[in-house]
Amino acid sequence: MQAPRRRLGVRETRGKCFTGAPGLRPPLPLAPTPPHATVSSPGAAPRGEAPAIAVIPPRDSTLPPCRPRAPRATLPPMSLLAGRAVAALWALFALAWLVAAPAAKRTLWRETIRSGLTHRLPLFATFVLLWLRRSLPALLRLRLLPHATALDALAVALTAAGVLFALWARFHLGRNWSAAVTVKENHALVTSGPYRFVRHPIYTGMLLAILGTAIATAELRGLLALLLAFAAFLHKSRLEEARMRATFPEYARYAEGTKGIIPYTL
């Protein structure tokens, strides 16, 4: 009976590099013992049979040592905390939106699907840029801002202010709200509360929150997301105002004394 194969004090190799301890060399495939070789270790093969041993190769034929894995890049604690805070604020925003949506009034007129896509697609791209970082090319993940505690705190403050302002406007608008450009049953023109400062305070708050989120990301994708969101809200606000002017004759006077999205500016 043939004796089992044994390895003499050498660790295994994995892949194309040697993972053993320093100073050890990986073995070549096992080979039978030459006729003139002897094995003095316990459990040797019976006389007349050649056991197999591990042949140690010379130093110049050894496999290269494996390179140690590079440590993963870690963010400062404040940056991690800021990212989680921003995500929690947006989760609160989405939850409040979903809870309040079913209470809206019945719709009498709605924009076409084609019209809706002109502002919904840029907003979808904004979502992808802000929240699906791993699926984006490296160029969009180019860092523009340094790690700084002051910037992290500013990002959280802007996001919180924007979310709270948008929620205030949403609940003040009440049942007249709609995600699309629509005219509701018994639609009322609201000019009080946050609507005293801008005609589209929900967009104002969301843009402020997106600005804070862009600062939290500190990357090129955040800047592009802010620009896309601004273009989408500006376009949607013009569609809404065209319908409001046709529905409410007093809307023109309201628009003369109140800015659209940015107070005292635009």
C-alpha cells in the first residue's frame, strides 16, 4: 500500500503568490522519494515502497510574496455623522409627504404625461446623483470640498432648514397640494404663511435641502444634482404659474409683489 503524502513544515500557497510566514518557501508538487533517499520520521512507508515527500525548490524559483491589502479609506467621524443626519432628514421629509398625500382634493385638470416628464426626469437624475454613489463613474465622484467640521455642520443645518421650510409650506397648502401640475376641485389661491415670501416655497425648501446635501457629499455629483433640481423646479414653476394665471385672475397681482423661488431675487 502506498504511503500518504506529507508536507514538511511548509505552508500552502494561494493563487499566484506565497502567503506563508516570512523565511518559508512554497513547495513544488509532491514527488516520490529517490531510491537513495531515506525517511526517518515516524510513520514511514514499509520497506520496498517509496513514500512521497515535499521537495523544497531553490530560492530563485519561489513565488513572490503576497502584497498586504491596503487599508480602506475612512471618513472623519463628523463626516459620517453628517451623512447620517442628512439621510435621516430626507427620510422624515419623504415620510411626511406620503402621509399627507392621500388627503389632497380631487383633481379636475392634470398636465399631460409628456409635460410631467420634462420636470420629473431631471428630478430622478438628481436622486440618482445624490443617493446612488456607487453606480456613478469616478469622474462624478471627484471631490471638490475638503473634509471640515464646519462644512459638515453647515450641510446638516441647510438640509434641516430646507426640509422644515418645505414641510411648513406643504402642510400650509393643505389639500390644494399636488405632485403634478393640476387644478383641484374648489381650488384656493394660498398667499399666506410661507407663501408670503415666495410663490413656490416647497421648491425653495427642497433646493435649500439639496444644497445642504450637495455640501455633505462634497463631490462633483452634488453640484450637478443641485443644478438639475434648480432647472426642474424653475421649469415646473412656470408651468404651474401659467395654469394659475388662467384659473385665478388675482394671481397676477400676487406675482408682482412676491418672488418665485428665491426671496428678493428670483
